[in-house]
Amino acid sequence: MSRIRPQVGIIMGSQSDWPTMQLTADILTELGVAFETKIVSAHRTPERLYSYAKGAKAAGLKVIVAGAGGAAHLPGMTASMTPLPVLGVPIESKALKGQDSLYSIVQMPAGVPVGTLAIGEAGAKNAGLLAAQILALSDAALAERLEAWRKQHSADVAETPVRVS
Ligand code: RP5
């Protein structure tokens, strides 16, 4: 059986990040984009991070989505070791509600960019969409699927609010 080569690498600092990062995986599945998922911690598994980031381009990946919480060094450290675009998802932490994660990811020094998304679920979902949009620049079929997704997304918004109580 032939396996489709993943184009997006979804990495996260911990198993506890998966419920959030699953939303990135879900949107990529919906759009028919091949991806892989790995737990790679900047602090607990630095060697794994080094070999993943250094080998990502040669492995055929085009975009990396990195989710991390707290002292969230994973997206930035990954970006420092790969020429691929890195999208960072700040995980909503318990202590500081993800503000720590956001500030850790967004304040990169000039020269090492990380495309930082919103805290939590919205960020994870948008990271999947943004990764797909990057890939769609050189994939007409994916661009069409994205356009259809957006049309459906708009069509799903009701014009009149419904009373809930
Ligand atoms: C970070 O520490 C992870 O990205 C996670 O968001 C956070 C907490 O990790 P666990 O203690 O739940 O494994 O490295």
C-alpha cells in the first residue's frame, strides 16, 4: 500500500496539547491535506526537537504547525532550525489562560519568524487553514477545496439570531 507523504508536520510539546492540536489535524483532514503528528518537547526532548527540525525539509514537509503551552519555546526553536514556515499555536494553559504561551511564541527576535495564531482552539483551527492556504499557492485542486470550504462556512452562518432561552 502506498502512503501519501505528509506535507504538514503538526508537533506539540505534550500529549496534553493534543485535544487542541487535534483541531489542526481535523481541518487538514477535511481539506485532504496529508500531515503527520508528533510530540516534540523543547524542554523534555531537545534531541528529538533538533533532529525533527533539522530533517523536516528533507523529509518532504512544507509547513510546520507547532503547538505549545506555558514557557512555549517549541515554535521558536523549531523555526531557528528549519527554513520551512512555522505556525505557532499558543495552548491555553491552566495558570495564565495561555497568555504565557502567546507571549512566549509571538515575541520572536527579528530574523526568526513564527506565524503566531490565536490562543487555543481558534488558533489551532486557523493554523490548519493557514497551512492549507500556503500549500494551495502551488496546488490548484487544494485551492478549489479551500474556496468551497469558505463558501460553505459563510453559508452556515444564519442571518437571523435564534432565541436560546
Ligand atoms: C509544554 O508544557 C507543553 O506544550 C504543554 O502545553 C505544557 C504542559 O505540559 P504537561 O505538563 O501537560 O505535559 O511544554
